[in-house]
Amino acid sequence: MALTNREISKLNRIVKLAEELAADGVTRSGQKNAVRRANGKTPRTRRTGRELAQFRKMLKAERRKGVPVAALAKKHGISSAYIYLLP
């Protein structure tokens, strides 16, 4: 089965996109974190259990003190929407 010129160009485009994704480190989470560190950002952390409860409690306390949401979000590396969604 022979490929048409259009099919060949589509395959070439797919290969090019795959190479770009691999070069950007999107294929594995370890590579994502390496890219984040190289860009000066901290890798994502997942808080669970007791640590999460303490973190939320601390965020609520700081909000009651009048700390701006944007400052909290930047300081802790979270989105402002997350802070607004806290009960």
C-alpha cells in the first residue's frame, strides 16, 4: 500500500510534534519536575492527611488576618482559586 503525499505530510507532522513533546519533557513526570526546576519553579507537592489539614488551617488563619490571596498563592505555590474554595 502506497501512501499519498497528504498522508506522508500528516505523518511527518505527527513525528515532529512527538519529538517536540519529548524534548520539552512532557512524557514523564520526572522530566516535568526537571523542567520546572530548570525554569526556577519548584516541583509540585501533594499534601495528604494531617499535613493538608494543617496547611488549610494555616491558610484560613492568614486570610482572617487580612493577607491578600495573591500573596498567599505566590508564597505557597498554589492557585488563588484554591484559596477562595476553602470553606
